[in-house]
Amino acid sequence: MVHHLDFTTHIRLAWHALSDGWHALRNDGWHALRNEGRGQQSERSNAAGRGDESQAGRVDVVDLHAHRLAALGVPPLFPSDNFPTPPRTDRTLVTLKTIQPGSAASLSPKSQLTILGDVERVVGSGFRDRLDACGHPELRRTTLQTLQINVGKVCNQTCSHCHVDAGPTRRESMSAATATAVLDFLGRSRVTSLDITGGAPEMNPNFKRLVAESRALGKRVIDRCNLTILLANGFTDLPQFLANHAVEIVASLPCYLEENCDAQRGNGVFKKSIEAIRGLNRLGYGRPDSPLQLNLVYNPVGLGLPPNQAELETEYREQLLERYGIRFNRLFTITNMPVSRFLEDLLRRGKFEAYLQHLAASFNPATIEDLMCRSLLSIDWQGYLFDCDFNQMLDLPTLVDGQRRHISEIDDGEFESLPIATGNHCFGCTAGCGSGCGGSLT
Ligand code: SF4
Ligand code: SF4
């Protein structure tokens, strides 16, 4: 069944093309496809290590996955997709010259904004025009509910889609003084939730203090965890610590199949992620008889939008239990944002404009009411205010009275009705069913 290129095999190869080895399709062969993927993985110097992989069973597994996701309405596959690829602009060509394959993100926030702004020629109108056309001349804040802090860019992984451009060589990390300013704000604020992200937020030296003191203030605490950190030397006490403080864990697992997950997050990450979830399940996380919450995050391995969240959650639940005996509470589907490393991947592949066109064509006004930036405030590792983590990476600050502000000098009430800084990257949050840190919006 697997030794000739029948129709099913072509579908399987097309699914794998969603990962970094897409152009190996031209070679019309499985081994060429695998080798291409491996080459690009090694360029990324994944610090999560390499797992022993067996060829056995791989082909049938991927075939099953492609069919099931197709049944769930996953958009057409890349590169044999129906996103027309417009001719590259001069600006894109110039940009491509500046990007070294396998390098850390080389585009400044200003360059990213220029590129995102320039795409309006292709998309037809920008995000602000689309908002205006549906009766929202400006996006404005409502009541502040969640404080999200990005404690830095240090991470034990180097994922291909990372909008933070995080990795083991980054040094940006929240200081003890800024962590104290965050806790002081929580003490005088009515926000109900502290959402801690990074990088791998657990690698910040202030992580445990932030968790323990926020919980003591009665706040719900969310840890955006990459799972592999829970097995890393020096961090193996974390699962028990998180359980002791009833921290909600939101963990990335972009596929229930090893091949697809590792293509995005690095070789060996999937096996470690499953091992980490098993450990969390033993502590009560994700179990129906326990209050400890373990929510997983799916984001597309390729260039489509996420499928229906509820249906994919059912699929994940069945597959993860059947294959690995693991459990979780909720699945959040999140769209890949055209920011930082993912933006550069799009540019390298000549797919940036096609992807933005696809997002813009899928603009859904019904998502606007629930956009996360309306009720969330995002703090960078230095303590400055942004409307969301994506705006942080683009250096689009939240302005109060026209000024950039620090967490140490603000109060809750100052944010009600403040305008939100938007741009064409916001098409990523409003496409299809919408996307936010809690998954689908509609
Ligand atoms: S996506 Fe998450 S785990 Fe991957 S490099 Fe970025 S911060 Fe680290
Ligand atoms: S990227 Fe999304 S969350 Fe951020 S400001 Fe735009 S719409 Fe809001």
C-alpha cells in the first residue's frame, strides 16, 4: 500500500509539505522529503535534543491524519493550495536578501511593520479600513480582566513559527524589580487573572515568586508552558510546584502525531511532550476527577487556518487517549501570526502575500467583540505596556495620554475605552473563527 504513489500517497506527501520540507515534493519521493526536513531542523539548532525515530508506522499514521483533518474542514494544503501566489514585490525581494537561512529573526519591528503595511496593495484594504467598514472606526478596550506578562525570550526550544523569536541564546529576561512592580500592580488591581508567557516562562528566576504571590492575592494564574521544560535539568520539581499552587497550564501540542509536531517544534519534542503530559496527569492535571486544568494548544503546521475547535478537540481527546493514554481538559486552536520568525519563514518561501491575502479574505466581523486585546493588558520583560504579545514583538505600545507607560505607574481604570493599536497582523486574530490566547473566538 505504501510503496507506490497512488492518490492517497500524494495526499500524504502534500500534508507533510506543510512542514519545512515542502519543496521536496518536487522530488516525488518519501526519502527526499524526510532528508529535506532533517536538514532544516538541524539549522535551527534545536536545544530540545533529538529523539530516536523509527520509520515503522510513520506512513500510515500521516495518511490517517491527513484524512481526518480534511474531514474536519482544514483548509487546502500548502503548496498545492488554492492561495494564488502573487508576484513578489521589490520590497519583498530586498527583504529576502537580508534574511540568512536558519538565523535568528533579522527583521526589526519597524521593518516588519513596513512589510505588513505594504501588503495592503495586494490585500486591497488594510485592517483598519476593514474595521471601519463594519462599524468599528477604532478598536477600544473594555474592562481589564487579564494581565499577561511576557517574562522574556529565553527558551529551551527554537520553534519555526515562534512569534517571540525565543531560544536558548536569548538573554532578555524580566528582572526582580519588574516582577515586584507586576505584583504591586496585581495587589491594587481588580484583574482576575495573571497569564505568564515567554519564552519558556519557567526559566525566569522570578517565575515561582510571581506564581506564589499572585495565588496568595487570589488571582487565577496561567502558565504558558512548552512541556519539555518540565523534564529539563533543574526544572523537574516544576510539575509538583504548579499543582501545589493550582496553576492552570496551557501547553503547545500542534499535532497528536510525532512527525507533524516535531516538524514545527524540533526533533524529539513530541516524545518529551507526551512524557511531560503523563507526569502532569499523574498529579491530577487534565483528569475529570481533578480541578487541575491542562489545556492544549493547536496551531497549524502549515499555512491554513485552524479547523473547527470543538471537533478537533474531540479528535485530539480520542487520539491522545488511544495512542498514549493521556488526558487534557480543553483544546485551543490558534492561528499562526505573521510576526517575527513565522513572518520571515513566509518571506523566505515567497508565501507572505498569499498568506496575508488568505487571512484578509477570511476576515470575520463576528470575532471583533471577543478579541483578547479588549480585556487583556500585555507587559513586556521590561515592564512596558502593550495591547497584546504580538504588538510587543512589533513594538506597538499601548499609549496612555500619548505616552508609553510602565506597569509601575498605572492603575486599572486608566484603560477603560483606550484605543488599541492595530495593524495588518491583526487579520490573524479575525480570520475564520478568530484566534486569541484562549483559542477560537466564535
Ligand atoms: S513557540 Fe514557545 S516553545 Fe517554541 S521557541 Fe517560541 S516560546 Fe519557545
Ligand atoms: S494582534 Fe490581535 S490581539 Fe493584538 S491588537 Fe491586533 S487584534 Fe488585538
